[in-house]
Amino acid sequence: MDIFVLSGQSNMAGRGGVFAHKWDSFVPPHCQSHSSILRLHAHLHWEEAHVPLHADIDKHKICGVGPGMSFANTVLKHYKDSGKGSCCIGLVPCAIGGTAMREWEKGGSLYNSMIHRTKVALSKGGVLRGILWYQGESDAEDEKSADCYQKNLERFIHDVRSDLQYPNLLFIQVAITAGDPPFSEHVQKVREAQLGINIPNVYCVDAKGLPLKEDKLHLTTEAQVQLGKMLADAYLKHGLSQDCPVIS
């Protein structure tokens, strides 16, 4: 099993198709379930993955379509087309909506939960292929958080790699996009920090230009499908050849 951690805040957890505090239950063709795509349940067992991936993780919010299933289906198709059809994909949902970078610091509950869930997933057998990270909107709400974003994100990446005992772990982040205030004023600072990360084996996928819902913050269902494909393309380009150890 090739294992991927999905972490960050609401756009990773998925708000596609959520309107008036209710998900419309529409699952796009690229987000359909497949027997070779699994997710780690909140109670730490594998099950067949399905939208919404984060329903039992980001449980105090309404979750809908995120990028995870589109990502997994795109990677799975590549595996089959290239003769690696027997491989399963394991997704480890960890994203929590509305969370700032300071809440993901080492030692905090969100960080500890993500590391614990990842280690449990690996202990059941599999290879850690990478972390998919989409976060930053909450840090674009004030100048101080935006100014500190790059330093905090770099420390976060270092801590995750250290605690998972893999210093070159693939880390694919998403550069945020947002519209109206209070987000627009400092969004560019956060984006510059994300796009300016210069750490080996850290790559950035840019969400700018993807369609947003009326709240000018969350990606539409269509945009989430596209983002999943973009993340998959980044993995297939940069991470497919990486040999990652199984961590017990």
C-alpha cells in the first residue's frame, strides 16, 4: 500500500458541495470509491475510501468534496496504466477546518494526532509516499501570522520529517487562494511564503485561479476535482521514484 497523509484546514478536509450547512451528496466521477483506495478511519482501521473523506475527522464541520479522492483515483489510474495495478492507495485524513499554523505546532493536539495516525497506518503495512498539505487561510487573517508563516511552515516540515524518521519525506503543499476581506489583505504574504519555500523535496501546487464558492474562500466541487489531479501530477512527477521506509 502506498500511503498519503492529507492534512491542513477546510479546503483539504473538503467543502465542495456544502451549502447552508449541508452537503449536496454529489460525488463527481473522478471521486468515486474504488476497492484499491482505502482511508484510515477515525478509530484507526482501514476501510474503503469514500467522499467525504474527513467526515469523522473534521467532525464539528460539514464536510463534502475535497481533493483526496480525485488525487487517489488519478494516481491509481497511472499505476494501472504503467503495470503497477496490484498496488493499493491508503489515505490518512487529518485536516481540521479553521486551524492556523500555530495550532499545528509540534506537541499540540493536531500535530500529535497526525503523527500518531500516520504511524498507526504504517504499522499495518505500507510505504509512506508523502504529505499533502493545504493550509494558510487562517494565517491570512492578520499581519503577524502572515509575516511568520514561512518560518512556521519550514519548522513544521522539519518536525514532521524528524518525528516520522524520514528527513526527505515528500511534502506537497498548496498555495492558497481567497477573495474578499478579511482574507484578501494578507493572502499575498502567505502565498509568497508558500511559493518561496526552498527545502529539498518540498513542492508547491498553486490553487490560484481555481473556482471559489460564494464565500470567496472554499473551492467548488469542480475546483477540488481539478486540485486533486494537480496534486497527483506533482506526486507522479516528483515522488513516484522515492523509496520511503516503512515506519513501525
